[in-house]
Amino acid sequence: MNPVSRRLLGQQLICPQFSTPHDVVAWMGAMQAQEYRMMRWAVGMRTKNPSAKAFKRDFDEGRIIRTHLFRSTWHLVAAEDYRWLINLCSAKAHSTIRGWLKMYGQSIGEADERRYQEFLQEALKGRGSLKRTDIEDIVRDSPFRDELPRLKHQNYLAEVSGILCSGGLDDKDRTYMLSSDRIPPGPTLSREEALAELTRRYFRGHGPATLEDFVWWSGLNIGECRKGVEAIADELIRERWKDLTFYFHEGCRTRGFRSGTVHLLPAYDEYLIGYKSRQVVLHPDHRHHAHDQKGTFWPVVLQDGEVIGNWSPAAGKVNVEIFHPEACLDEAAMQEGIQRYQRF
């Protein structure tokens, strides 16, 4: 087994199968979207013909939703998956957010949370896409003005409760919209069905991956993750590699890898942040170039699936710095990767 080539194929970084950004997000199950601008490239680079306009269209039409989800951080999900994913992750996300509040010496009682969310559903109904500053103005002019100091966390709670989600794509700032106005009713899945479907999406789009990878990515406890693996055991293939047990879905591709390919991965890309076993593609001696101990991830350069450098866009140009001492960079492939990003 070559886990690097299979991850490149499963993650749609080699020979992408999909034409629309929506279909990429649906395939992956969810994609971390910490960087508001870079998330567009994370999705676009996985389509057959990367296009910022195509991403904006799917986002503005509500086919792609951005919200706080796994590990209580920003993720993109397909609209039709939004409700069952929120239901699956809500309890753990609530617990995490309340932990954040405690760190800041704050708290939000369940009654206060419920009243604020009832207010939002009434105040925002039919108003479409709003910037966060618009919501601040609405709250400031309401009986809930005392919530302004903890408004950020109230809005987080409203997101993981399924009340708020993203609105249209703004060039600079995140937006909000009532999910009831944004997203049509979706399928109702039991918790067991949702867990099985999430497991299927993860190992299909991220495999080969370990159980520990799935626990990290989903933020669920290891018991539930084991249940998910057991639920679709007949669909998963299990193999040992370098003393680790990897799973991948029976539908994963094993052919199509092309050597000499360079990718410019955005910060917080699923190719790195989607795993605990990052040593498969990132040498431990170089991990400080890709992320710090606090969980901040930076844009990285891949060659044949291995992390070899960093990159950054600046004033219409792309700056590249190679840190891997043994990397034999293919300059033509690098220029092709840069031009692909610039065309996007």
C-alpha cells in the first residue's frame, strides 16, 4: 500500500473527479474553512477546472454552507448534509464552546442561550445575508444589547444549534443567515445512521487513515468512532503500514497517481489537518514549518504528495520557500502549480 498516492487520489488532488465545488465538499463530508479566503482555493483546486467564480456561485446559492462544526471550528459542508451533521456534532460542540467561555471567565446559561436564539429567529427572519457587524447593530438596538460583550460566543452557540449559518460570499468578511431561510429541509437520519454516513465520507475522501485520525478529525469520542467503523466494516479495507492500521473505503481509487506533480496547499487544508498521522506526508523534523503547537497551520508546497516547502501569495505573485533539504524540485511542475493558482 502507498498511503501517499491513495490520499492524493481520495482527496481529489490528483485526477479530480468532480466539476463543481459543491460536489467536492459533499465528497469530502466536510472541509475545514478557517481561512475565509483560502478556503475557496482548498475546494477549487480539487475540481477539474478550478474557478473562483464557480465557488462563489455555489456558496451564494446556498449549495455550500460554512459554519462551526467539528472541533467547534469553521467547516464547509454541502447544504443537503448540513442538518444531520449539526445534529451529530451539536452536543460536543456546545461542550467545547462552554469550555472556551470558562477560560474567559464567562458563562451563558441555557435559558439565556434559548432567549437569544429566539430573538435571532424573529429579528433576522427574511433579512437575507448579513455581515457580523449588521447583527451587532441589530442587537445593539434591541433589549438584548447586554449580550454584546459575549455576542461572539452567543453566535457560535446559535451556529452549533442549527440557527445561524453562512450567508452570501463577501470579499472580506464572514456573513450570517438564518439556516431556516437558507437551507431547505434535508434528510432525517438517526444518530447511528449519521455516524455511519460520516464514517463513510471520511474514509472515502481521506483514506487511508487510522481510527485515531478519524477521532481527531471528527472530534467525536473514540467509542462512537469505533461504532462508525463497525457499522460500515463490510465497506472498509484494513491494512498495516509501518506499524499503523489504516482503513480505506472500498470505493477508493488506487490508480491515477502521476509523479512530478506540485500542489500549493492553502493553510488548514484537509490534506494535513484531516489526520493525526501527518508523518505519512510531513517529516517530523519539518512539522514546525507546516504548523505550530497552538494549531496554526500555514500554506505548504507538496511535491508528489510530500510537504517540502511553504508558499504565500503577495501582490499578484506567489512566493515559494523550499525547506526540505533533499527535495529535487521540478521547476516546470512548480510553475504549473503556481499558474494554476493564479488562474483560479
